[in-house]
Amino acid sequence: MYPFGSGSGMPSYPPTSTNHHEPPRAPFGAGWVPPMQQNSPYPPQPHPPSQPSPQMHYHQQQQYPGQQGAPAPYPPMSAPYPGAAAPSYPPYPSSNPYPGQFAPPLHQQHQQPPISNSPYPPDRGYTPAMTAGYDAGYGYGQGHGQGHGQGHGHGQGYGNGQGQVHRSLPAHKEGTPTVVAAQGFDPVKDAHDLRKAMKGFGTDENALINIICRRTNEQRQEIQRQYKTHFGKDLIEDIKSETSGNFEKLLVGLLRPIVDYYCAELNDAMAGLGTDEEVLIEILCTLSNMEIYTIKNQYLRLYGAHLESELKSETSGNFKRLLTSLCTAARDESGRVDPNAAKNDARELLKAGELRVGTDESMFNMILCQRNYQQLKMIFQEYEGMTGHSLEKAIKKEFSGDVMEGLIAIYRCVTNKAEYFASRLHKSMAGIGTNDTQLIRVIITRSEIDMTDIKVAFERLYGKPLKSWIKGDTSGHYKHALYALVGEQRSS
């Protein structure tokens, strides 16, 4: 399945239960997470004015996708996400330097040479199941007084030797997952238990569920590595030979590295005749810049094609432009808000839509794909204050088809992401038949992030608990596996 060797196979993870010093990390797929209002894990260090700031030095060291002269390696798992510039919104159209170079070099002697060798093989490699840095306590330094100091977080502070980090945002409460890292995790024992469950005549499906559905994606990758090491067999191939139908599809999806799983879903959505635009919207409208970059790199490795080119060939018109903007991964992720800019953007959206004949789609595209989530919340509030109704209602009036669905997805993810995914789950089971692919995808991708919140939103919106819907639309071991993933007790 995955080759061994440093940098090319499954990573060797430290024991989950003993890793006490690692800062909290947002699981891959969480999207943009607001800066925490806790102290930064990085101690403040003053820097004289003549020295380049460590923040700038960091930008010069990293070779991110899109920079000239360097391959696109995965971002280091321990590195914080590069800070975006303060949101001074330029007139449309704007020239955004984000994808190519995060900051101009201040001191050429400190620039690092381009990375020449990726730590991953050119055709296929392991993609980190977890991406660090979304919630590591980033902020913006805004010290006062004379002298230069470094505000740790994304930005610089000015003060007497040491800048201070000031955050205007409230402390962010992360989503509550239903699948968490197993305590006392023993991948060797799990590998042997899985082999025992599939060896000989018959299969112990309950054992498969109790292990695979109750471990994080990171832990599942280590189990697979140990399985192949001890038995010389591929765990996914054995699962395929011992299970079938939606139960097989669910277990195989869980065993894939999460980024590979996203890539496979995008590829399947565009393969063959027709395109499943809803999958493209669900993934690209909900992920952060770093996550989209990582998916783009792995998509190229797995399928030999550029994701952006594939999207352009499968879509058209305003929807193609929306997906292209999202795929560029150039959204401001600073978390900073500007009330005056929010009022101006709300007025621009009003003039581009309801106050004119026709619609200036480019203005909606520019604002909704470029502004950070906190700023968008303020823009939406200003718009509703000006018009007496939500921007979502205006979007439904001014747009139609896939581009309307994409813009509404952005709006709902900004206002309440749990409700957005609750609606996706409801749609997968409503009416005649079940869209099992959609049901499986949402549960796999959200179970380690915010499935508990999604369950609460689901019951509030639709009057019945998620478990009752799953029970009515699925059966057998497939149903029990879904129960385990959404944190429900098994029932008949």
C-alpha cells in the first residue's frame, strides 16, 4: 500500500497518550480557526530594528506552492500558518501577492536557497493526517510607545523592547468531535486484533468497528503500517476482501490518509460523464488556505493533474470563476476586523446586486472569497442592517444554479458551519433513497472536528436526532459503524 522509508511511508507517531507538550492542533479539514485568546506558545523575544523579524525570516525560509523555482513540499507539521497582511481592502480588482510570495525580502543575505528536494516521492507520498497551526494562539502585536519589539503571533508590536499581542476576537471554542485519540493507543495490538478478526472463515465485523471507527485518522495510519510490517499484507486490501457494500466503502474511507480521501472525493466528483458540483462546493467552500494548498499538491501526485485545471474543464461561467478563486487559496486569514471596511463592502454588495439591473457577480466573488471569516460576519451584519434581510436572501434572489449554491455555502459556513453540515447530512437521507457517498463523506470528515455540534444543530433544525435518521436509512454493520463515528450507542 504505502512504501516504507523516511519521508515516503507512514510516519511514526509518538504515543498519543504521552504527548503532553505538543500545542493543540486543529484536525485537517477544520477550515480556518479563529485565533485563540490564550498566550502564544512562543516566548516573546525582542529584536533590534536593524534585524529582520523572525516572522519575515520564516516567510523567506518556507517554499510554499506557487513560488518560483521550487517544488511544492508539504508544509511542516509544526510550523504555524503564515500570517496574512492587515486587511486594508484595495479597490476591485486587486492584485493579491498571497499565492506567490507572502512578503518581499527585507534582507537578501537572510534568504534561504530554494528547496530542491521534496521529502516525499514525486509520484505518491504520505500526506499528514493532521495539520498544525490553525489554533496555536496567533494574533497581532499592537504595542505602544517608542522602540521596536516583536509581538509574537502574526504581526509586530511596537513598545519598549517587547511588543504585546492584542486580540480583539473573543476566545474561540473549537468544535466538539465524536472521534478522539484512543488512550493507551497500541497500534501493534490493534493490528493483530484486526488480523484475527479477518483470519479464517468469517469476519468479526464488530471487532473491525471497535478498532477502525474508534481511532483517529492519525492512529489508523500507524495501525496500517504495523499491519503491513507484521503480516506483509495490505490492511485496506484485506478489508476489501472481507467486507462489501457501504460498510466496505466506509471502512476504506476511514483508513485512507485524510488528504488522500479528500482528493479521491474530488476526483470521483469530476470523473466520467457529468460533475457532482455539490461535492466541489462542500470541500472547497469549507477549507482553509493551507488545507486547499495541501490537497492541490497531493491531487497532482495522485492523479497527475492540476486540481485547478480539472475544475476549469468541468465547470463554466460564474461557477467556474468562484471555484477558481477558492482554489487559489488566497483568503485573508488574519482574523482582524475593520468596521468601516465592512460597511463599505456591504454597500458594494448592495450596489452590485439589489440596487441595479442585473448582477455584478465579480463583486460577490471578490468579497466572499477574499475576506476573512470574522470580517465577513461583520459584513453580513451590516448588510442586514441596511436592507432588513440577510445576504443569503439576496443571493437567492440575484443568482441561480451552482454559483448560488456555492455562495450560500460560504455564507452558511461563516455564520454557522455546524448547521451547514447538518443540512448536508439531512439532504443525504431526505426523500426516497439515501446518498450514502455523501453521508459517509460528511461523517468521516467531521467526526474528528465538530460532529457533536452538528448533531445538536441537526436536531434543532429537523426535530429528530441524527441517530434516528441513520437508523431509518441504514442497516446492519454499516449502521453500527456510523453510530460509532457519530458517538451513539449501538442499538438494534
